[in-house]
Amino acid sequence: MNRPIYIIALCLFSAWSFASKAMGQSGDAPQDTVIIELENNTRIIIYTNGVEGLRDLQKYDLNAMLKDLSMSIDSSESEVKQLVIEDEGGERYLSDTTIVLDDDIEVLHGTDSAPDIKIRLGTYRISTDIDDWDELEDEVEDWDHGPEFKKSTRIEEAPRTFDSFEIEIGTNNYLENGDFPDSDGAPYAVRPWGSWYVSLGWMRTTHVSGPLFFEWGTNFSWYNFKFENEQITLQKGPEMAEFIAFPSEINGKKSKLTVSHINVSFVPLWDFSGGKRKVKSLEAPGIKIENYKQQGFRIGVGMYAGYRLGSHTKVKFRQNGDTDKDKDNSNFFLENFRYGVRLRVGVRGLDMFANYDLNDMFNAGRGPELNAFSFGIIL
């Protein structure tokens, strides 16, 4: 990096103190002021606590910052611009950075004392600066009718690679030779309502080129197969998985099999919006809540593989006028590995999934030949 660019980079990154002062968040320590006059009547104003503050800038990737800043400025067309710079993981800089441009001043918001705390849940991200706890507490005490949030909406391009925490909720069942097991002849027939599939995962999406993205990551999932016949439970026999009926004096109320897995997946995804996201923000002093919703239509087909972590049956029954529960932990001759195909479809803010296991649920010759599947929505 040549010397002029390096100086400008130092100036831009150090200007966080100006923003903090404008927001009423500056500390009590004395500050030095540096004003750099540029052409077109543009000024860069720097507030710093001394030379050590400038030396700390060596920790950062200034080339990447300037490149992102240049691209953001070139792509903005409004007279008053608010641009967001963020790297692939959101951790290249010490905190989230926002460039606010007007006719005369360029100011970089941020803090070099500590990173923001970020909590991601689905499409929501909540962030707060740990230096703001005292101020946040004072603000909360002054709220007479709830928080006074500033609302804003923007459309932004997705970064080249971004992470997300996803929750999948849906239903699961299985097929036997391509058909659903007959509840009249198969004791292991599943009741759709109550057979819930749940997954918690960390996914990473990488933009390859044009509309093509790669989605990959890992998750924990739970199959819950609720048997249609509540008088039936699964047990591990000497040689096979056995579906046993309760004695006549026991009145079954619920019977199910739960199987948990850890999985990895890889899905090529065609996003015809190019990864654009609509971001709605609510911001109050010390806290910011953002909701990301993707735009347009997207579809992807890929593969997944998993390893069984555990399995158990649970029954609820009445006997002699009392209600009781029983839980049995066993492998039930279930396959330890699973693998299959995955479909993901999304329209604007709604995403749906479907998984189909290509392998049988039970070890060969130790149980019925069943292929599990699940489908639902992604939060």
C-alpha cells in the first residue's frame, strides 16, 4: 500500500470517535483532533486518544476495507448515502462498520475498545456494544412507553460468504418399497400429525458466480415417528427389531420412536435474485435489531450424510386407572449412518426443505425396509 492510501485508511478507520461523540457515547478521556482537508471541499475529522490509537490500526486489513468502501461508494446513487462494509464472516474489523456520507464529511462509526456482541437466530441478528451497558441501562430506565426505536429498510447484496443459524421444523415419515406402510397390516405405520422433524444447524452460503451459490454446513436433527397404533411399541429382540403389542389390560395413549443424528450437507443453490436481501432495522441507543429476508426465487438440490447419536422409544399408557410413561434407550438395530438427497426451495422470505434417506433405517435383515423422509419450513 502506498503512503497516501495508508494515511487515508488510518484517517477513515480512526474517525469512529467522531461518530461516538455524535451519538453521546464518547468517554471522558481527553482527545486530540486532526482535520485533513481534501479536494472538493471534503474533510476527514479524526478524534483519537493519542498515537497508540493510530498504531492499533496495524491489526486491521486496510486494503480490504478500502476496497469494500470503494465498491460501496461506486454502487450507491442516492444523494445522502448510508453504506455498510462487512467481510465474509463479519469479523474482519473490530466491530460492524458503517460509512455515513454527506456533502462535507466522511465518518466511520465503530469502537476499538471491544467488539459488538451479536446474537443470530434464523434471519434475525441482535447486536449491542459491550461498552454501552451502563448507557443502555440508563436509556431503559428513561423509557416511559417502551423503547424508542429508529426504523429503517434497505436492500443489500449478500456478501461472498455468509453464515446463518437455521431451524428446520416439519414432519417425517417413511416409505416401504416406495409406498406408505398400511396401518391395517403394518404395526409400524406412522401418524403424520405428531411425527415432528426438528433440526438446528449452522450453515454457510458461498456465492460462486451469477445466480449460483453453494450452501454447506452441519446440523443436529431429530426424527420423531409417532406410531399410528398406540398399542404398539418398538423393542430390540435377540435378532431383530420387534414391534410388540401391549397386553390387553394396558391402554396405550402414545407410542413413538425418536432418532437423533449429526449431519453435514452440501447443496448447490440457484438464487435468481443474486443473493439480494431486504434488511429491516430497529435501532435504539446501544442496541440494534436487524431482520434479513432474501428476495426473489431460489432452488437447490444436493446431498447430506449423518451419523446416529442416539435413539429411544417413549410410550404413554393407562393401567389400573393410572397414567404412566416409559422410555427405552437402545439402538433397535437402526443404521448408524444415513445419507440422502435434499431439496431446498425459497420465495422471498419463505424457505422450505425436503430430505429423503437413500439408505434403509434398519440394518439389513434386522427390521422392515424403510426409507425415512422429512419436509417442512426453514426459520
